[in-house]
Amino acid sequence: MQDGDVAKALHAQLRAAFDASGLTMGQVLALSGLECDESSLGRKLNGKQLLRADECEALAAALRVKITTGRAA
């Protein structure tokens, strides 16, 4: 799996978790502690804006999911 594929997989996992959560963007921001606005979070979840590793971890924790890169450790 190439780096671009990994990023797409992470975005897809987080977007699916957000969609299934029933939470609003504002609620996810509050739970995650991310310092961005709702439109920026939307771009991040839709793959239009890059997610840093710490943002992925914060979002996964807020959404109570485990995300994987699909790569062996």
C-alpha cells in the first residue's frame, strides 16, 4: 500500500466512523480537542485536507474507533 492509499484509507475509516456516530461536527471537535473550525474538519474527513497523525488519533478517540493503516507493524 502506498502513502496516498494509506491516507485515503484513514480518511475513509474516520469518515465512516463520523457518519455512524450520529455526532455533529461541533460535538466531534469538542470531544477531540482539535483546534480547527467545522469546515476544516469537514475537509479533513472528506480527504480534501491532510490529517496529521495526532489529529487522526484525536478523532479516533473522540469517535471511539480504532483505525489502521493496513500495514504490518
